[in-house]
Amino acid sequence: MLTVENLNVWFGHPPDRVDAVQDASFTVPQGESFGLVGESGSGKSTILRAIAGLIDTWSGTIAVAGKPQSARKRDRAFFKTVQMVFQDPYASLHPRHSVDAVLSETLRLQGMDDIDRRIARLLDDVGLGRGFCFRYPHQLSGGQRQRVAIARALAAEPRLLLLDEPTSALDVSVQAEILNLLADLRAEHGLTYVMVSHDLAVVGHMCDRLAVMQAGRIVEVMGVTALRQGTAQQEYTRQLIAASRGYARA
Ligand SMILES: Nc1ncnc2c1ncn2[C@@H]1O[C@H](COP(=O)(O)OP(=O)(O)OP(=O)(O)O)[C@@H](O)[C@H]1O
Ligand SMILES: [Mg+2]
């Protein structure tokens, strides 16, 4: 479903150029949930944004469903296949657009018909009733907003969802609800996920495999069993696991 090979992503020009991602490679088979973890600034969001077509300064290969993507603008077919959910549902929804407006606009952009029935279905899919149709973002809780953002991502009927810390802006009690929703949606719709999280417990729960990043590079790609058992190949990964356990105990 996704192939990333020798990906380099940079910002700016020398001498101020930032090499945010260097020589990153991983593949995600259809239906898998793949995690990206690593310390702040290690390049996790940058990888997702490059895949999503939000950054054009990169080299290497990004192929989605076997189709290599160019650094320039993506076509409509791309956005039908790939959608992204951002960390902050407060920022990602337009304050003056009702839920109905957000979803109908996305559905129309995708050339879909039968808009009302689709909106009802989407709201149902994300555990919000039709009663939420005419609410505005400020009339929703953080968790409800993220449900709307997820519904908007699903509206295109994508196959690959890019999730950038989808629950880290939410209250702990709501995080589990949204994670469970995402797990259910993946099973129901046969979706493939790439999920960024700084929380190894979340990745251990949600993902099949993961890449560990440090300073722009992928230091290790591993299965979640190895993560749970703490049997990482690289010293850096073992430190990261130990640190997250120490934190969990504290
Ligand atoms: N638009 C930009 N212009 C310049 N530098 C940037 C830009 N976006 C990101 N960077 C830099 O690229 C590096 C990687 O940033 P990125 O946002 O991918 O990190 P991250 O792993 O997602 O971190 P966090 O866990 O804090 O979200 C950082 O050094 C950051 O400062
Ligand atoms: Mg980030």
C-alpha cells in the first residue's frame, strides 16, 4: 500500500537548510497499521506530510498503491486513496463551518452523490448521531471534534490513513475512545494506517510494526511483539522503551 525508499526531506536553503528526514525507508502492506515513534523533532510529522503531498522539498521514492508520487501537487485520485488526520482537531476544522458543511464540501469535492445519506452514514461510523449535523466546532468537545475530523477523512473512502498524533491533544479518558474507534474503523473498512505517536503504549496497542526515528533517521523497524518484550535490536530503541516504562511507573 505504501513504499517509502531513501526519503530525504529538507527545509530552506544552505546554510540554513534543515535536513529533517534522511534516507528513510519502510513499506506498509495493505491492511497493516504502521507506527512512527521517536523523540520530538526526529522527523515523524515531516515523513507523514511528505507522503500526504504537503511538502515538496524531498527526494527518494514515495509510492502509494504501487503508484510513485511526484513532489509536485497530487491529483484527485491521490486524495481519494490517502487522507490525513492531524493532531489538533481545534485547528483542523474551520470555526465557521458546521459539521454538515465540512462533510458535504468534502463529499462534493470527491464527486460523490447522495450527500445526505452519506453524511448520516459517516456520522454513524464515527459514533456521532445525525443530531451533530448542524453544530459548529465550538459546540463540540475535543473528542467529538476529532470524530468529525475522522469522518471528514473517511468521506473520500480512502485506503490509507495518515494519523499524526490523533489523540495527543485529547483528555486521557477520551484518548482510548478515539483509539478504539480508529481500530474498529480499520477493521470495518480494511484501512491501512501510518500512525505517529510519541506514546509507545499507544503504538503497542494500535500497530503491527513500527519504525523508530532519531534525528531524522530511521534507526530500527520492528514488530510490536519485540516492542512489548523489549527485545529491540538497537540501543537507542531499548533506551526509548526503558524511558517510556520508567515514565509509566512514575
Ligand atoms: N516548515 C519547516 N521549516 C523548517 N524546519 C522545519 C519545518 N517543519 C519541521 N521542521 C524541522 O524538521 C525537524 C523535524 O520536525 P517534525 O515536525 O517532523 O518532528 P516530529 O518528530 O514530528 O516532532 P514532534 O514529536 O515534536 O511532533 C525539526 O527539526 C523541525 O524543527
Ligand atoms: Mg510531529
